[in-house]
Amino acid sequence: MDIRVYKNEQEIGEAAGKIYVDYINANPSCVLGFATGATPVPTYTYMAEQCKAGNVSFKDVKTFNLDEYCDLPKEHKNSFYMFMYDNLFSKVDLKPENIDFLNGNADPEAESERYRKSIEDKGGIDIQLLGIGRNGHIAFNEPADEFSGEAYKIKLTESTIEANSIYFDDIPMPRYAMTMGIGSIMKARKIIFIATGAAKAQAVRDMIKGEVTPKCPASILQTHPDVTVFLDEAAASLLD
Ligand code: F6R
């Protein structure tokens, strides 16, 4: 793993965003896997600014996302699709037909197969962006007895519900989500991983220094050949 520590999330946003901008300029029809949550927002902001300034175009880029809530309309303000729309999709020149998203309201098995095939048909994901949950989850792969494979429907843990329910002020937070599995994430050619804040420090330590175990799903990244880890000082505070 290539581990880089920065002063704050703004610096990470620029550094990680620049990797995307350079990659897209060199590979204009690349396939990108995105993540939601607070952590990648500065990275999306940087990409959007660069696109607005004419320094990069997303017109031939294809995108996938890690996960989506079940039992929530796609247009609800807290869907992950709307998060991506607000933070990136509406601010760059991505074509709507090049955006693919897990449908949390479809039959889980059929949707898993559709998504797997769609990723495969587009040549696989070139760069997958990841954050981490306080319990070591990546995408919504919660601590478990074994590593998952392709996309599937998962019951969210109390830790994740507690972390994300702050965004739900009108309806209760959904209890289930469709998520890309560990197997699908590990197929990405390159992974950009970002964690910020002291609340992630223990999970980051377990991921980098701990045993590779499904009890800390992010620990599987130790076995991926191309992972760049962006941390702020607080998230890196438990590393030697
Ligand atoms: C979201 C996702 C999650 C988040 C994680 C951290 O698509 O896959 O694994 O990356 O829950 O969320 P934040 O960034 O809000 O702390």
C-alpha cells in the first residue's frame, strides 16, 4: 500500500482529485467507481472545479457506485444517487447514459447479476474510490464471517445506522442496502482509499496493520496490488 498523510481533508481532496483529473486526461473513456459519504466530497469538489475550468472532460467517462439504500426512492434527497448528483454528476459533463447505479428497489439477485455484467461489459473498473466505516466496512460490507463476492443486499449494522442516520431528518433511515461485494471491489485495477478524522483511526490501523479478516472488511486491501491510501493526521494517528 502506498500511504500518504496530509494536513487536512482539503489537501487530500486536491491530491486525490488530481490523480483522477490526470487519469481521465490520459484515458478519456475510463471506467470509474465512486463512493458516497462525507469523506470524498472535497475530491468531488476538486474534480468539478477542474471540469468547470476546462481542465478535464467527463464526456466519455463511465461510472459505477459502490452502494445504494433499499426501500428508498432514487429521487429521495438521501439516496446515494442524489448525493452523487448533487456533489458531482450535476457539476460535470458526464452523460446520463454513462452513469450506472445499483438499484436498491430491484430484485437483489437479478440486480447483482445486471451490475456485474454491466461492469464487465464496460471493461471493468479502472479506479475505485473507497472510504471506510468506523467498524472497518468498505462500501456496505459490514464485519462478517467471510468476505463477500459480487453485489448483494445487506442488513446494515447498528454502528452504520448510527453514523448515517444524522442525514435522515424526515423518514427513518433504511435498514438495508445493495452493495458491491468485496469480490467486485477487489477486481478494480486501482484503488484510491480516503479516511479522515480521529473516529476512523482504529479502523485504519486495523486495515493496514491488522490481520486480513472479514471481521475488518477493509483489511482485504492488504492483498490488492495497487492501493493508494490518503489519510489526514487524525486518521493516521494510530499508525507507527
Ligand atoms: C459509501 C460507502 C461507505 C462510506 C463509509 C464512510 O458509498 O461505501 O463505506 O465510505 O461509510 O462514510 P463517511 O465518508 O461518511 O465517513
